[in-house]
Amino acid sequence: MAGGLGGQVAQPGDLALADRERLPVPAPAKLPLPAAWQPEQKGGLLAGLRDAVTRAIEHRRLFLLLPFAMIAGLVAAFQLPAEPAPMLLIAGGVVAAMLLALTGRWPGWNRAAGMAAAFWIGFSLLSIHGALFGTAMLGRPAYGTYEARVDEVLTTDADGMRVIVSAITPTGTARALPVRRARIVVSGVPDLAPGDTIRGRVRYYPVPGPVVPNGFDTQFHAFFDGIGAYGNAIGKVERVGSGEAGTPERIIDGTRRAIATRIDAVLPQPSAGIARALITGDQSAVTDEAREVMATAGLAHVLSVSGLHLTLVAMLMMGTLRGALVLVPGIDRFVSVKRVAAVGAIIASLGYFAISGGNVAAQRSTLMIVLVLGAVVAGRRALTMRNVAIAALAIIVTDPASVFRPSFQLSFAAVVALIGAWEMMRPPNERGQGWLGKVRDYFAGGALTSVVAGAATLLFSIYHFQQTAPLSVIGNLMSLVLIGFVMMPAAVVATLLMPLGLEALFLVVMGWSIDSMVWVATIVAEWSAGISWSPLLKPLALMFGLVALAWFTFLASWHRYIGPVLLVPGVALLALDGPPDVLISDSTQAIAMRGTDGLALVAGKPGSFAVEVWSETYAEKLEPAPLLSCDSLGCFGTSPVGFSVAVAKDPAAFYEDCGRADLLILRRPAPAGCGAGRVIDAAALERGGIHWLRWDASGRAFEVRTAIPPGDRPWRVPD
């Protein structure tokens, strides 16, 4: 076809120079940045926050809030004074399912219905698990000869073996127990194993309640473990039957014992106890001195098998397998070396979890590693917040009571913070080249990990343990190479060589690294002396922490830091607590009262369990002090704070002290008509357990808290 300029035929793609100059010049291609680094639209903080929330919803990050909704439901159910009716739970589940179905066409309403359904599932889980796995709680002590099956061996030490028993059968005149399982201490018996049957005289007693208000609730956790009583064997206990040798629990128990025996044969204390904790998860042999200095230096997490240990084992196994497979000529033509190594690392992680005792931190870490390495096998991105949510959902559904344990809260907060920090630093950056750059990056990553994990777990550590490690970053940095390059590799190799009897050399290397770590911890603990700060916190602080963690999880932009930043003033203004002025034990005669130098013990033994916990919780020495004057009828005294206390030992003293004491304590039911400001008698102590009192000088009255909250829940010991 003719045309164009000068009668020439126009060729496809030809353009005049003038036309070309008028065309827009394409911009150079740029790599897409994650949402956290996208430029923010103008309009101020609120507009930017609105855009961040919108982006998070569009990227389906609402799924990440499902564990938090379920935890909120669990907390709401835990606070109830009585069990919710089964029909109420069923009706709520039906309503939630109907709402999900009816709102399917409206995404916004459907998301809200999903959150409500997750809340209701969490609200129902305690009742469901209580019905499936709970037990009746022993109400009064029982003594006699019993037969029982050993389910689990917890610890073995100088005091004997702590074991979990079931199928408890009375013999002779002993009365039957309503409990499913019990935890007892036996001594003088050959090594027991799961499946063995024992017979002997045992004194069973009720599971003790919390030692301080809002403290660790032994009854609650024992109930969901199916443990309805504690006990002590009296005299000789005989084994009347042995379990089957091929059962999984017996194989695992035998493996753990064999490992512990091999360790004890090579290493002295304290390195032997720490080595057993690292490999088998048994911390019973860790000395108190080693535990204390490691906690002060911020290295207590090393004693508990968790993400650090499992990650190192998985990385070591994956790297070793990958290196070995690469040496096989042409293997990459048949299989993916990376994926095969990931499968081997999964198997190694599951094996380590099996012999480590399976605590909540190890369970969460194992789930995370399986999800991460499973993503590698499937060829997908491994390290995501979605995997954290899936692992959390699995733990919450299978073990809802673990949500109230410190191990779950600490591990969950740490991994969420670490994944979130990684998301914020995802854009490519210039990494160090050569071995010097890699060393720098390794230590920088270790320091950042320590700072992020320490900041994320600080609130929970203060609440549960009243302990902080101000120099934890230094302690972890100084121990980083020892743990990652010496201790854990030596532990893995020694364990693998134990069947061949060749583990001694690697155990010696592991022991040297443990001794060096304890030495480092001792130095850091000395540096930390005098700078520890551990305020007392109300339970409201945990709720604030949960909300801040949910905020941080949901948002993917820098706005995620708003929640944690606001957490600090929120806790400081609304969740700080004060110490008590009086503590009264329920099961012992211990009474603590505030004097001029803090809390002092005015009754009871200084070394009792309750007194030790009080001293650690409130950072008070609790030494005996003559704050009360006593005679045959009772004791009376006035605290420097301004209140008077009377302890009536005889009914005659009760009427004498009623008109003059701000606080009257007696270990028998109180007669009616007493004019004392506050009366704590046997009925109150039996109902509420340990009592916590703080004096209000302006109102001339006590604020009273009880270790056992009011209500009738199935995990409480019946009257």
C-alpha cells in the first residue's frame, strides 16, 4: 500500500523523529516495596492510620487477630463465678454459625461475625476441655494402701521420684478417690517407667491453691491436666507390674533417662544439670545458684527448651544434610536438595521435641518450625506472621489452659515481636561481604533479636516473676557464640553418638561451653546488681499487653508501634500495684505484717513454701520480728503504718479484741457480733485461701484480696 512521506512505503514501527519526541519516556522499573515502606498519603496521623488499617484488611491480616479473639473469650470465661450452662454455649455456637452464613455477601459484616465466632469458641473451650480432660478435685486428705499405674515420670532427685499416676485403686480399708490422676512423690523404689503398676501406703491431699492473689493457680492447671490430688508415699512402695516395653511413652522415658545417665557420667555439676535441661528438658538438677545468675543475666531462657534450641537443632540438621547431599554427584537432577534437607530437619525437630518434655514453648516452637520448613518443602515463603497465628490457634484449641501460663505468653510475645521486626526490615539492604561482614551481621542480628525479644517479654516477665534482666542484651551477646556454635552443636552430636558410646568428647566440649556461659552470666549478674527494677503489676497490665500485641500483629506499617508505645504510659497510670500490709496463710500459721523495715513475719516458720513465695513476689526479707505481744490467749500489736492486729487463740480473746483491733485473725469460726474492723476466720481462709490486705489510712479500713477468687468452678477444691 502506497502512502507515507515522499511516496515511500511506511514500515511497521516507523515513527517520525518529531512524533518520537512527543511520546512519554517510561520510568525505570522499580522493585515493589512492602506495605510497611509505602509512602503515606497526606492528611496527618489519623488519615495515615486509617490507610494502614485499610491496607491490613485488604491483605487479609484480620486472620492474624483470630488467636487474640479466642484468648479474649478464654479470659472472659475464666472470670465467670460459675460454669456457663452447656445449652448457653451450644446456643451461642449456633448463633455464631448462622451469622457467618448470613453475612457471607457482606465482607465487612462477615469479618465481624468471624471475630465474634472466634471469641465464642474461646469462651467455650475451658468448659469443653474440662468436660473431656478435667477431674474431680480431692476435698479432704486420704490415707491408705493404694495401687496405681504410672503415667509419667516428672523428675528424679534426692527427695525421690515425682510421678503422675492413674487408675488409683484402694486396697483394704482405704477409701476410694474420685480423681482421675494424682501427682505423688515416691522414694526407695527401683526406677519406675510409664506403664508400671505400684502399690504402697500413700497420703493423698488436696491440690494447694495460689500462694498470692493473681499468682500461679496450681488448682486450675492441675484440673485441666486431670490431676485431682497430690500425695506422698509413706514407707516402701513396691512395683507389682511392668508396662509394655514397646509403648511410645516408655521408649521416650527410657531415652531421656539414658541421656541423663550418660551426661551425669561425664559432666560434674552445675554443667551436668544444665546439659540435662538443654537436651531432655529436665530442670530438676539445675542448681539454684546457676538458675539465679542466669536469670539475672537474661539467660534463663536457655534452660527451657524453646525456639532458640529447636531452631538451632533444625538449622544444624538442615545445613548438615544439605552439605552432605550436595556431595552426591547429580542428585539435584532427581530431588530438591533443599527440600529433602528441610524434611530431615522436620524429623529432627520432632525427635528433639519428643525427648525434651514437650512444654508449651517447645510445642509452639515445634509447630512454628514444622510450618516454616513445610513452607520450604512446598516452595512458599516460610517466615510469616500467618504461621505464628496458625501455631497459636493450634495450641489454644488443643490446650486452652496453657494461655494462662507464663511460658505461652512469653514465647508468643517474643515470636510475634521478632516476626514483626523482620517484616519491617524486609527491603533489601547492603549486607556485609566476606567473613568479616558475616560476623558483623551475625552479632548485629543477635543483638537485635535480644533487644526485640527482651522488650516484647518485659511486661510478662515483670508480672509473673517480678524480675527483670537490665543487661540481658550484654549477657546474650557474650553467650551468642558459645550457645550457637559450641554448646548446641556439641549437644546434637553427643546425642547422636550416644548409641555408639562415643559421646564423651562432645559432652566435655558442651560442659566447657556451659561453664563458660555460667561464668559470663555471673559477671553480667554482678554488673546488674542494684539496677534491677520490678514493679508490682495488676492483671490489667496483661490485658493492656494483649491489646498492644494484637495491634502490633495486625498492622504492617510503622503504625504498629503506636500500640507498644502507648502501653508504657497505660501501665504506668492504670496498672501499677502496691505491696500488701498484711498477709495471712490459709494452710499454715504464717502471718506477715508491715513494720518499720517492711514486711516482717509475726507468726509461722520462715522457711515455709508460702513465706518463700511471699518474699520473692514482694521483694521483702520477711524475717521474724516481735511486732505482736503474745500470751496464752492470743497476740496483739500495732503496725507503724497505723493499724492494730489481734490474733485470737482462744474464744475468750475473741470478745476482748473485737472492740479494739482493726484486724482480728482467728483459726476457728468467728462468733457473731464482733465490732472489729475486719475479721478473718477459718471459714474465710477456707473459702478464699491466702488473704492479702492493704491499709487505707484515710478510710480506716482494709482493702482485701483473696488468692482464690469467689465463685464455684470445677477446678476448686470442694468444701
